[in-house]
Amino acid sequence: MAGNKTLTMIKPDAVRDGHIGAILNQITEAGFRISAMKLTQLSTADAEAFYAVHKERPFFGGLVEFMTSGPIVAAVLEKDNAVEDFRMLIGATNPAEADEGTIRARFAKSIGENAVHGSDSNENAQVEGDFHFAGREKF
């Protein structure tokens, strides 16, 4: 069953490069409604917990280091079929393989510095949204 919420994080590379406004504009122009949003910085413990599913992978340490290297923008997005539609909007993890016009084709530098995170399932969208936002922060 298609859900209507997903989570995104504008990652430290895109925040550092001044792309917050352009990325949020592309998201809203694609029909997503932002129901929660904040500028924050992940601690090492936060990043390790958020990416725990990747703990045994060789890139885990570098991912945690990158995600704690600067502020991020976390946001809950709403739209019918949100997870699938957002993953199409952001493009492939490797920006060299991302379709033209996608967020990663426009703003990502590499597979590691790929500008944005998007939930990969309806279940993870709920878990990830709850990780970043208390109920009173979601509208």
C-alpha cells in the first residue's frame, strides 16, 4: 500500500554549498507538502543510530563522519505515493547515474556526497520521521 509521507535530509554537502532553498523549491514544485522541518546537526551517536542498518558495511564510518560534518535539514514530506515519488525526484545514489533534472543530478558531488536522503520504504519513512521529530513538531 502506498503511503503519503517520507523523510528527507538535505545533507551537509548541499547545506554547505547553499542549496537548501533550491532543493526545497524543487521538492515543493513536485507537489510535496512539508509537514515538519528543521535545521539541525547530527551527533555521532545520532548518525550511528540513524544508519545502524549499515553498521557492518565498510562505508559506515565514513558515512557517520560525513553526516556529522555539518548541519542538515530534516523534513517530513507529504504526497500520495510519497516514498516512490520522492525517490524518483532525487535520482540514483550515484549522481553520474541520476536522471537529468533530479536533485542528485543537479546538486550531488559524488556517491558519498549525494546531497539528499530519502526514505526507502513506507515503514522506514515512519521510523525516520519519528527519529527526527516529536509529534508536536509534525503538522
